[in-house]
Amino acid sequence: MIVGCLFAASSFGASVGQAQNASLQRAPGDGDIPVFTDAYDGSEFCADGSSDAPCAIAPVDVPEFDASFVYRFLAYHAQRPFDRFSWQAFTSLMDPLHRPNQPARWETFPTKRDLFAEVTYPNPACGKDLPDGHLLLASYLQSTGDILIDQTGNFVLFETRINPVAADYITANNLQTRSGRAAFAQSGQAIDFPTGHLQADLAKVVSAVSTKAAAANDPANNAISDVGPIIPVAAPGVMGAQLLKFAWRILPTDDATQNSRYLTRPARISLSGDQTLDGRAKCLDVTVGLVGMHLVQRVASGNGDRWIWSSFEHIDNVPMAANARRPNSIITKEPFENGCLAPGAVDQQYAFYGGLGASGDPANQPISGTLKWADHTPYARLSSGGRATSPDIVRCWRLFSGTAESNFVWQGRLSGSVLANYMLLGTQWIGNPGGAPFGVGEVPRFLTNSTLESFMQDQSDATCLGCHARATSDAGQIANFTFLLDPGS
């Protein structure tokens, strides 16, 4: 068995207080962005190779993956196909790309609350007469149970959606009900979401085309249309299960210029009386901007048919921690012994960092005490009615150098679209059998999102796939890397 893929020697460390690649400027001299040497063919930007721009075609797998190769550390070129997959998947879900106010593909997917009837809205009345195009939001607790508020004092809200492939699997096996999940566990069947894979082997298609063209004495291969198109390297095929988690920021009404930097949606927030400051159930109509997103897709690639985990953020979210580390820092058991430290003064405005503490102070401190919703901004209030103090959030993990390059190239290709203001934090996949200190085999070893895992970034389990490898259903069954089947948790 070949063991390899050393970590790339080139360093990627953002200047203190700056978001990585936030300005979309190439800066080869200061270490912020690596010197780019690779050429990006236009066909890489659309999954079927039919366009030299991001498109609506969703990728289904990473055909370059070699399952016989054990990836222990992440090399520059090993990661590139996976980051390409992430960007192709992200842009396909956002289609139509240059009409951001039109309904996107992801909006056709059912939400967790749509699929699991036991997960009800706090105020069911908010769903009545909901205008077209409005999101209906209710969740504002992170997976750790913590609450995140931005620097304007407003809550961040979360939403989970499931693509039709995953939703159909859940309903076909009656996994959308507690009794159905219990029966499924007792049946002895394993929870096994559909896996995406290429529909045909390129060599077979090329051979079929050549044979048919030769038989027709057609050297120009005009017979291609009779046997189907040649499937390119990044070809789509059969889509696998896809799970999405969004983080939405409530946008202030008095800053149109700043708000224009976000993918926005009108939204209604469903609140019960025990969540509000005055004790009355409410429906709040607001505008929200996308600040974070996990995009998880099951594919054939990986050692053991696992999932590819992609995580995106808005570039204005947070600065880098003063002691940020590379995502493959596995030498020490405590990469952040003193926590993730504030960089101090910053040169731009961030949604989740105000620089209240001194440089070197621990950041990412959870909010203590009970917070309630007011009926006007700032929405996050103490029980006394006073405004809650917004925590300073920093990003603990640097971007891998190849991911930074991928961002630079894709953001440039998306110029003119609001999506150019989003960055890929990383693409995590199963590259080896795991074991200490390699976790479950995920590479890069660590991956977190500052809006979805704000307060646990410095912990030893700050790894998306590593955490979700422990997921079980509420019937106690191993749940194939998703907590979705324990909807009450």
C-alpha cells in the first residue's frame, strides 16, 4: 500500500486581522496567497465540461480519487479535485448565478421541519399566508447549544435542507417518524444513503464513439450524437444524497451598501412566547443574508464510500486568530492550549468581530445567561431587556494553500455576482483508514465554520466528518454520518 502525500511546503498565513483572500487580490510577496503556477482549464468550472463558467450542472463524484492510495497528509495537488467539486456543487445549488433574487435550486429542497413532522415550528401561525420566496426560520441554537449574535446585536438563524435523493431515501424507509426509525433499526438493515457515482466509464464511451464512427466511415466523429456525449473528467452521473445547513444573519435595515454584499432572502421568524422578551408568540419579518453553509454529499470517492464535506463562509465574517494553525496540525494533542486568540486591531468591519478585547485575549467565548427576542432590533436581549454583548469570533484554522488558490480563481470567475463574496473554508473527505492521530481518516484533519461551530473551533473534535462519524439515530442506530435521524436532539 502506498502511503504518502506530504503537506505542501508553501505557507499560507493571513496577516493578523485580515480575512484570507478577502480582497480577492493576488499578493505573492506577503504570504497571504500562494504564488499560482497551475493553469485552470475553462472546463473545470462546469461539472459536465460544457461551459467555461460556473453552471447549473451538479457534480456527483471526484473521478481522480485513487482509493488504493492512502492519504495521510494533504498535498497541494491531492486536494485540488475536491475543492473543485465543492465549488461546482456550491454554484450549481445557487443557480441562477447572476439572478440572486430569483429562487435558487436549494430552495426547492425540503427543510428538516418539512420532512420530520415531529419538529414543529414554535409558532405555527407564522406559516400561514407566507409570501412566495420567503424563508420560514426558527432555529437559532448551534449544534453545541450555543447562541451566536452578530456585532449589531442580532441572532444568527440556522436551517437544514435535504436534497430529493436523501429525502426520498428517508421517506421510502419510513425514517421520517420515530416509530419508523425504531422499526428500521430492529430490522437489522444499515442506514445507507444513496451514493453518487459516474454514470459511465469514459473509456467505454470513447470506444463506443470510435467504433460507431469507424463503422459509418465518419472520421469527423459526427456519430457521437447517436451514442451520447463523451463524459468529461468532471462528469455528472447519478446524484447521491446531499445535506445542507445554512447560517443566516439578520441584516440591518439602514446599511444597503453593506447588505448588497450578501446573498439575501426575505424571511419570517417563528417564535413562541417563552422565547420572547414580552412572553408573547411572534412572527418577525426580516431580511437575512447568508453567512455560512455546510454542503455535505455522499459520493463513491473516499476510503469506504463516505461523504465529502464542504464548508463556505462570507468573506466579511471574521478575521483570523492571532495563533491560527494549519488544518493538518496533528503533531500536538492540544493545538490551542490557550484557546484561539484575538488579533486585536483589524483593518475592516466584520460581522462577528468587534475587537473589544486586547490582542492575544481568548476569543470565541460563549454567551452566558439567557437571551430573549425583542420585537425590534437589536433582537438579542438580556432578560432585563438590555442589549446583549456580542462575542468576538475569530477563525482558528487557516485555509490550505490550494484551497486559497481555488478561492482566488473561482471568486474571479464569479466576478459581478454576489457569490464572489463567499469563500471555501475547506473540503474534507476520507483519505485513509484513520486511527491516532488521524481521526477517522478525514483530510484535511480539521475543519470548522465560524458561524456554525463558533465556540468549539479550538477543541480536539473540531472536525466535521470526525464529529459526524459518531452520529446515531434516536433509535441508537449508526446513522451514516448524519444527526438528521435524531431530529429531536
